[in-house]
Amino acid sequence: MNTKLFAIMLAVSLIGLPAFGQQPPTTAASVKAVQPGLLEVTGGRVNDAVVAGIQKISAKADNGRRAIEVHSPWGNLNFAWPKGVKPVAFTIETGKGGGATISAPGFTEANKEEYRAAIDAVVTKAIKDAQAQKTTKTNK
């Protein structure tokens, strides 16, 4: 093979490699909270979701089996609220470049502890389930 052609092919493959691998960011994400005070309630949980590769979490304020929907590069997941956690509606959506937006239309100063507990529980389960899904899909 021609050395020049090999160098070009190598360069093209290295440039395209990040786009195909789509590795999640490993540094702190820029997080935007739609409602004032919400960012303080979430702590680092939104960043944890971004680093884990979670693309979106949509949580409904109901007790259905599929009240929570999670999107990740390894597929979509649905699950019910963890036991003992009050269902509250919120959405975490990641963007390109590692940023994220969290929105919770029902969030108020009076119910911030409910949101803190709900976001912590849901993000923890979403990360655990997405990592299990990743392991299953990448070990085949």
C-alpha cells in the first residue's frame, strides 16, 4: 500500500473515531436549571447522569410501571418509581458538548426535599440500569 494513501486513511479514521465511539464526557457538565433553586437541589446528580452517558430522563408524577423513561446510547429503559420515593415530574436532557438542562415545572421551595430525594433515586437507578444494559450489549 502506498505510504501517502495509508497516512490519509489513518488520519481520516482518527478524525472520525470520536464521532463513532461517542464516549460520554468525563469532566463536569454545564448544567442549566429551568426553575430557580433547582440546580442546588440536584447536587451533582445531573452531572453523574451526563458522565454515565444518559441522554435523557423523563419522570412523570404518577405511580405507573413506566413512569420513568431513560434514553442512553445502549437503548431505552422504563421503570416505576423506587419504593418510598414520592413521584414528581422532572426532565433531565443532555446536549452536545456535555451540557445538560433540568426542568421540573412543579418545583417550589416548599417541596425541594421531595425533588432532591426523587432526583437522587431516579438518577442512581438510571445509571445502574444503563450500565447493566451497556455491559450486556458490549459483551456479546
